[in-house]
Amino acid sequence: MLQSASIPAKKKIMPAIDFSRYKAGNALEFSGRQKFIYRALEIFPGLLSWSTLAVCVAACFIAPMQISIFIIAFDVYWLLKTLYLSIHLWNNWKKMEKNLKTDWKLKLAGRDYTEIWHLVILPFYNESGQIIEKSLKALAEADYDTKKLAVVLAAEEKAGKNAEELASGLCKKYKKHFGYFLVSIHPENLPGEQPGKGANTSWACSLARKKIIEKNHLPEKNIIVSVFDIDTVIYPQYFLCLSWNYLEQKNPELAAYQPVPVFNNNIWEASAVSRLMAYSCTFWHMIQQETVNRLTTFSSHAHSLTALKKSGFWQKNIVSEDSRIYWNCFFASRGNYYTVPMVYPVSMDANAGKTWLETIINIYKQQRRWCWGVENIPYLAFGFLFNKEIPFFKKIYVFITQLFDFWSLATNPLIIFILGWMPVLFGGTQFNTTVLSYNLPIVTRNLMIITMLSLSVCAAISVRLMPELPERMKKTRFFHVIMQWVLIPVTINFFSALPALDAQTRLMFGRYMNFWVTPKHRRKN
Amino acid sequence: MPSVFSHIRRKNIIIGILSAVFFLSVPLIIFYSSGYSLRTGFHVVKTGGINLLFLPGGSSVSVDGKFYKKIPVFSDQLFIQGLNTGIHTIRAEKENYYPWIKRLEIKAQKVAVGYVLLVPVNPEIKNIPRYIPITGRKPGVDGQSRQYADLSVILQKNNITGKIRIKKKVVIWREGKRIFARWKGRKKMTPEFLVDNFFFKKNLIYQAKGEILDFDFYPGRNDTILISEHGHGIFTLEMDKRPPYQNAHKIMVNACNFAVINDIIYVHENEKIILVRLE
């Protein structure tokens, strides 16, 4: 059965008996039957996606009538799903607009939030001082008692002396603004770790506990830990909003807190494809914020220190630590963990390389890394198989919804935009003389046009979300922002479906991905 | 999570409405797309369709004597659905073109293809000058037009004996006074204008009365041919033998050699080379 947690890391540990410390990374950490099960579960998402596509392609040749009927039904489903998501998006936008206008200090009046400490971890690798400084400046200028902020600038030893010197320099410049400021250097090549944000964050957090929390006797139960990607620039009332949401919960330590990632920092410098992907991502998360029971953590987010301590902090052996920490806490709290949608933005960088081609490649790699979140599927399924404390139907619901999201990401756009036309091409003479074969492209095209019209909601919100246009740019850029949405059929296939399929295929064949740091470039103003 | 329950209720209502729309609309769209139509008295009947190809922009189509639609300028085909099974007479016409008439049999949930042939009443005809005008000549040049000389070589080489033409898998050839066509592609891909002739592997397209001087494919088409016949001049003829008749139209009074180059017909009449454009 499951192995003991006391076995050293190199001997393939699996502390699955203790679900408060369930930290499985991949099948290689197991042996025997468990390895077989975990491996099978790793294969499953990719196999499901490829089987779906293979069945659809084969059906175009073998059963074109049946697949045409399926495609029409699927087109209608896609149209209604887009409509459904647009309703959520619009609702969330209205809420976010309201939240941005809200005076959170006033809302918190009468609440004892002054006892709350915010530990802010900023892991970085080789990003420039300009990027880090902008994030620190926003923290220092936050509409909050910044003396209640403990900031940890988490550098990597692997990044070399420059990174350490940069962190020390920034520490000197900004420490006076905060209650505490710590620079942590995550050592290179620690056993059982995969280099990446998870290992760095975990190291920084443990150092902060030792050097800030324990040393200064800060009350752990009043500490909220915000982990920000290094390009995260908070809006002024972020900590007030976070504190309010924290205090609103019956059991604040049973919740994660998720702001909306808006990729606005450099949005005017980004190319159309990059802007489109950035807003698609923002809108997806806005929609997710409306479906509370499916919301997990992503990128910059917050947890209570109590919850993190209970779950054993961030996993060091995986890539998608941002979503995994949610599932770690979920298992540690016997399935009672949930994510609170803050419906309040944090601003981050859109993908912008030095050249257009570099940007395109970076977008693909970033999307693939995000889609590598599919590594959570075997983790969840394996955990659910052995965990008897989480209710059965909850396990089923969580597993199916998570699996469905990854499956639809990898297959649905391809079914809609590519396979939709295949029966006509490969259906054969018999099929091509039917009324259905003539109607299929017409119906598909018309339904897609109506679906695309619902993207006008996205275009409208994207214009409202954008920061002020820099003076050096022409007003016609707004027109580009609206028109960029016609590229959706291209981007959804090349930068969503293909990276998702790529990630699932890699997991299927056991070619585990490493953490890829998105290069960040910003124009000097 | 105080607001979660009201949120979930609202979400469930939206899902309920959208699901109802899905389950109502999908069968309707599928039935319509498959050729089912609703007739008076709420009778659901299986219908068929017609796809008309090669329709020049601006032409009009009528079905069984009733005007159906005028084709937009940038369109070249028309799909008509919801036609009752049986025989329908299709007429395509355009000002200054000969009309095209065909009776097509419509089967339930199937589409019949019509290869429309609209030939201009007065095609553009131009003489290719044999000599360059004196004013345009360079000193020392004999004055013969290069275009005329090239075309003359092509037309003189154009020998009808053993002539075979192939276009988009359709082969045409002459045997005495008869012109045959054959489908070179896969049997089940045989187009509707050619009957799949299992025994003879060839379709008789035309039985001439006079001597056939030349033949070729109509510019840009593989379903229509041009024939030059002694006593009948040069005329177009569609291969489609479905009733009421094979649409044929005369474009030159005198029969003579011709060649189709880049969708333009060049006719060699006596010593003259004439350009004929059928657009």
C-alpha cells in the first residue's frame, strides 16, 4: 500500500497516508501498483482528448451523417456555452467595476482588521529591476497600513550574484516602507525539488516564518500570505479588499483568495495576439470567479498562513504550484477548502518578447505551462481513490469538472473550427449528395457568426479594462483592440487547444515538463 | 459563503433556460438541415435540393416557372432546398445570354447538381492583326505580328486525328462523327453530367451529321465542349444529357480550326485568326 512519509526523498516517497501532506508530483515517485495506477491516471487525460479527436476524424470517413449531426449539436452547444459564459463575464465585470469604485476602508469600518498581517512573497528569477521595482512601489503606495505588510523578495541562487545584489539593493530602498522586508535566496539543487516558483516560494515562506513571524511573535492565525508573480502590480485597495473578504468568511483559514489577473502593465506595447491571449485569460478568470464551486487558485493569490501550514506549503516538485496549493489545502481540509473570488484586479504583464516571433513562441510556451496544470488530474484522481474522508459525490463532481475543463480546452476548438468541415471533404460521394452535407458548412458558419457576435461583450469589456492610452500612441489603437477579437478562431486553436494537447501528450508519455519562466520585457518610459 | 447559494440558484436558472433552448433547437436544426420541411397542415415531408454551379453573377433562377432568386454579383452557385421530390424544371437566365433549361429529378434528402451553361448571345469577337501597323514598326523588322505568328503555329499543329483532351479527370475524344467522354477518376466520384457507363466505359456526347473539324473543352469547364462541325459552324454543347435536351449554342457560323488558350478561343478562319471571349 502507500509508503511511509519517513522514507528519504530519493527512495520514492509517497506520504499519501497523511492527506494533510499529500504532495505527489508524478508517477516516478511511486513504485509497484501505485506507480502503475498513477501512471495510468497520467495517461488518461491525453488519451481521452486524442481518442475524442480520433473518433471524430474516423467518423468523418466512416459515418459522415452521424458526425455531421453531432457537429451541428456541438455547434449549438458551443453557441449557448459562449452565451452562458458571456453572461457570467458581464456580471463579473459589473461587480468588478463596483468593487473598484468601493471605498474598502469604509466598508471595513467597525471591523477589527488592524490585527491582520499580510505576508507578501515575491518570487523572481532573472526579471529586471524595473519590473520588480514597479511591483514594490505599488505595495509601498497601497492604501493600507503598510507597516502591517511583511514583504519577502525571493531570489534564486541559480540566477547568480546579479539577482542577489538586485534584491539587496531593492531591500535597502524599500524596507522603510514596510513592517518587515526580507530577501531570501533559494539554494540551487536542493534534493527532491524541481526548480521553479513552487520551490522558491516555499523556501521564502519558511524563511519568513523563522525570521519574521517567529522572531517577532506575530500571531500566525492573523496572517494572510499573498504570493505574487513578480510582475504583479496591485491596485491601491487590494489589501483592504483582501482583508474584507477574509473577515467575511466563517472559517477564513478554509479559503483561498483569488483576485482577477489583468495583464495591463504593458498591454499597449503588446502585439494583437498577445493582447488577445491576455484578455482571453483575464476573461476566463472573470468567468471562473462567477462559478465559485469550480474556482481554484491561479498565478497571484492568497491563503491564510494556517491553511498553508496545515497543507505543508507549496509543492516543490511540480510546475503548476499555483493551482496545486489549492488542491493541497483541499485534501488537507478534507475537501472543505474553497476559493473566494475577490472580483478585484491585480495588474500583470502581457507576454511581450523582443520580436513578434519571440512573443508568439513565448505565448505558446506560457500557455503550455498553464495547460500543464493537467498534472493535477492524476494527483486528484489518485488522492480521491485513496482518500475516504472526502464525500464520494464531491470527489466525482470535482474530478469530472476538472477533467472536463482540460478535455474541452484541448478538443472543443479543434472540433468546432477544423473537424466541423471535414465530413464534407472526406465523407465520400454518397454523403456529398445529401442535403445535410450541403447544409453542414452553412449551419456551422452561421452558428459561428452568431457565436462570434457574443464576443462583442469581450471587446466592450476589454476596451473598458484598458489603461489610459500613452500619449505617443494614436487613438486608432482602440480600433485595433476591438478588431483583434476576429482572431479568436486562430488564437483559440493555436494558443489554447494545441498547447493543451501538447501538455496532455507530454504527460501521457511521461515527458514531464520543467518550470519555464516567461521572459518579461517592458519598454523604458 | 453567504452569496453562493443565491448565485448557484441564478446559475441553475440560466443553465435550465439554455438547456431548454438546446434541446428544442438542435432537433429542429438537424431536421431542417437533413431536408425535412413543414408543409401546410403540419405535415412533415422529406424534401431534396438542387445545387446550381457556374452561375454568372446577376443571373436569375426560376423553378417550375416561378422566379426563385437573383444571384449576387460575386456568387457563382446557388443551393435550393425544400423542393418536393419529383421532376423540377430549372431555368437560369441573364440578359444578353442564352437561357439554360434543365429538368432535374429530386430525390428525398438528396441534392441534384445542375451545371449551368449561360453562353453570351453576342460574344466578344476580335481579329488578331497579321501585321503590325507601319507606324509602330521598328526599322528592319518584316512587320509580321508576333502574336499572330505564334497562334498560327499552334493552330496549324492542332490536328484532329487522334486528338484527345483531358480536363479535371474528364477525357473527350472523337471516333468518326461521334464524340465520346469518359470519367477517369474513381467510379463513385463520377459527376452527374456523365452517366457511369459500366459496360462501354464511354459516353456518347454527340453524333454529328457533318464532318467534325475540331473539338475541345469549353473555357474553364469540363462539363461542356466546343465542336466545330462542317455545316453547323462552331457551337457549345453541354455533356449533360438529362432532359429536356442538351443545351447547345452556335458561336461561329463557319466551321474551322480553333484552339482554347488561357480560357480564350482562337479561331483560324481562312487566313484570319479571330479571338472569341465567352464571358
